[in-house]
Amino acid sequence: MDKQELITLGWIHTHPSQRAFLTSIDLHMQASYQALLPEAVAVVVAPKYGESGFFRLSEAGLDSILRCRQADAHSHDGEVLFTHCQHIGLTTDYGVNIVDLR
């Protein structure tokens, strides 16, 4: 991505039939990003409900998920694992360029 002068700040995905939140699989994906870049965010778009969410793992959540060895969808009970990023919002004032880097 250096050629395009881009940096990875997180990742984005959709929940076509669910609300905007982090599933157990999403938690593990976010932990991978956040372990490399503490500021990384997960963007979840839920078109059926017209909502988008911006999320980060809490410190306890990151530690818990990085220690987890379960695969596939599973529950994580107990402490608050992720938080909403209140400092991020959507605006239509800026253009967005989507680049397929495959």
C-alpha cells in the first residue's frame, strides 16, 4: 500500500440482516488489527436497519480476545469487550475513493 501512500486504519464490513455491533468473529478480526495498530477501528454497516457503527475493543476486551483460542462463532461473556467510537462520525462533505488492492 506504500505505492498508493495509504495506511490501514481499520476495516469495514456489512451485517446485511443484523444490527451494527461486533460478532464473536468480528471481535477476533478487530483484535488482529488493534494488536498491530492500537488506534484501529472496525466499521460495521447494517443496511437493513439504516445504521453504521464504529467500534474498538476495550483494553480488557483486547486482552481477553487475544487469549481466546476458540474458533468459529462463540460467545464471550462477562466484561465489556468493545466500545462505540464516539469521536468518529459520518459526513457527506468529503468524497470517498474505494480502491481494490487485491
